[in-house]
Amino acid sequence: MFKIAVIGAGSVGFSLNFFKDFLLDGDLRSRGEIALMDISAERLSHAVTLVKILMGKLKAEAKITATTDLEEALAGAKYIITVIRTGTLASERLEYEIPRQYGVEQVVGDSLGPGGVFRGLRVLKALFEVADTAERVSPGAVWLNYVNPMSMNTIALNRRCRKVKVYGLCHGVQATHRALASFVGRTPEEIVTRCVGINHQAFFLKFTDLEGNDLYPELRKVMEDPASLPCHKEKVRFELFRRFGYFPTESSGHASEYVPYFRKRPELIERYCRSEVPVTGDDGIDYGPMTAGESGAAARINVLRQSSWPAYLQALLDGKKELDTTPSREYAMRIISAIENNRDYTANVNVMNEGLIPTLPPGATVEVPCLVNGSGIQPSRCLDYPEQCAALNRNMINVQLLGAEAALTGDRRKVHYAVAVDPLTAAVCSLEEIHEMTEKLLAALKTELDERFFK
């Protein structure tokens, strides 16, 4: 038997994917145990109920335990999955609104920019507790982290941990693979891709059909057609593709925050970032269009979805809504299955850059294809990474490295350094303005940050 500890299991909107994939895998559920852990007993009870409903629907028995005690959940775990969320919507709003006062127009703000730096500082305070506990009670565990800001967290956790290996997982590569297929009229099974870079800014170096024919010429035709829907919905990503030669991961909303080109002037935001997208609550209610590029759009979407979530969750708990039992596209359980069964599987994983992409800093994390089997997670090297892609990545990595160092050391100056070198912030603010903005954020979020920053 082996144990999988899911930390933040009460976030059932996401963690249900893991429970479902676990139960659908006959080998995993016969030999594995899932320990559900959340600091909220109420949310944890919801997770347990939904797992039991899934077990009934799938006619699949499995060993499931639940606890609000972190050490109990982690004790003896061979695998750790973290899906925690820290703070409140009020905290997120501050991370949007204070930078906006200085002209920094973020959209999501969870991976880079002032919002990404401060979210990292907030969430690492909790993740360090997980790390220190795991080092004591589950040495040798494989830790699969889903919590953003992915790169900053993965750097900091790998530097802090000595007995536990931390990997970062995201679904941007899978989602963009599917999007690219649809853009050129193929199914995901009809294309072959190779994606390399860093989390939220990796590039598809290979995009072919099954016979090896390059599909980038077809994508360029889509890009040059002003009537094409993909080109309208993904203005930023297609512009990056046009100017840098390779298509990037993540949405255009995300991508626009990571570079200095699209959000520094109102006319640029209007040209590249005004894309109306439908917003649907978890209860299936259509809330109408939302301007995806608008500052703080993600916060408002979160408010809408969280306001709809209690009713939707209750409908699931009461059996009035059907639980989806199709396999998810998440990597976690497939990676665990590949290791346990010594079966080859390939996934893009965030790992420390130990010579994997030589043109990127060695202290960074990179998102590269990895071979997974009984030997563990084995990253591939990329010796032909285009220099223009590396240049864009390095601008993000500067923020990630300094943010991780700030979290690890409690050095207030490094918080300032991290925000100051952010590409978008530097494009619109003076150093004096950046200093003032960072101090405001530190003061506004003081109760959620490590006390070391205020000594």
C-alpha cells in the first residue's frame, strides 16, 4: 500500500479531479490510500461526501481517510498533492487595486507582477509549514504542487526541502495543445507537439501532424485571417507568435501580464486586451460577457463563481446534480500510476533547471517534457532553445528568483527588488512609484504575510 496526501482537499472544485482519476484507476485504488486534509472541517466533510458519491457511481471501493491535522495527513505519505488557497477575495482585490493606482493593469495577478509576488509571499507562508512537516514525517515523498505562483513556489520549496522532492504541475501545456489542434482543424490526437520553457510562458517548438509535417504554416494562415475567431480571442498570443516565432502557453489574459508590450498604455489595452468572454457560474448560470483584458477581471470572475458555488455544491451533495466521472486532463494521478507500475508516461513538469535549458539561470525552474516511470520523473534537456524565447523567460525568472529569496529569507528589500524588476511594472512606473506601491501592499497585507518582513 502507498499513501497519497491531498493538502487542501476541501477545494473540491479542483481536487475532485484527483479523487475521480484515482478511483478510475483500478490499480491505484486497490493499492493506494488517499488522505484528505483541509484546515476547514466543513469543507473537508464536503470532500468526503463527494468522494463517497463518486465511489458509488463508479462502483469502486477505496481507502479514504480525512483529517484537519497536517502531520497526520502527511505521516508516511509517498506522494503529496497541494491545492491550497490562502487568504480571501479581499486580499486578491488589494493585489489588483493597489497596483492599479500606479498604472499597473493586471488581469489575473497570480503568477507575476505585484499580485504574483505578494500571492507567492502569502501562500509560501503556508507551504513552508507543509514542507517542514513533510521533511519530518514523510521523507522521500514526491510532492506534486499545483499552487500558483508555480515557478516562485517551486524554486522556494526545493531550496527549503532536503528530503522531499518538489515538482510543479499545471495544465497550460495540455490546454494549449488542444487549442492548437482546434485552430488548424485537427483533433488533439492528430497533432504532435513539443513544448519547452517556464510555467505560463513555455513555447511550442514542435507542432506537426502525425506524419511529421509542420503545421505552423497553417497556423500562420489563421493568424493572417482577420475574420478568424481564434485570432480575435487570442490577440496577445498570436502577436507573440507573429513577433517571436513560436506559440506560447496560457491565455492571452495571462500572457499580456508577463511582458511589457500590451498593458502599458490605454490604447494598447484597447487594441490587444479587450476581448469579451462569457462567464458561467459553477451553477451553470450565464452571467454574460466579461472583458478579459480588464484590470481585476479575474477577481470579479472569482466573485461570481464563488457566489454561485454554495448552491451548486449543495446540489452535488444532495444528488440533484450529477458528478462528472470522465477522466480529467490533470497529470497527477497519471504520474503516480506511471511510477508505481513502472510504465512510461510523458508529462510537462516544472523542475529545477539543472542544465536542462543552459541559456536559462540554473536556480530557476523550467517546464520541460519529462519521462515518468519506475525510476521517477526524469526531465529532458533542450539544447536548441531559441534565444528570443529564453530572453522573454529571463525577464520573468528575475522576478521569480527574487520573490523566492524574499520568502526564504524574510528580507523586505528583496520584496522591493522582485516588484521593481517585473516587466509590466517597470514599463509603467518609476522606481520611486514602485517603492511606494510595494510599501502600500506590505502594509495592506501585513496580517497575511510572514512577520519576519516587519521586524
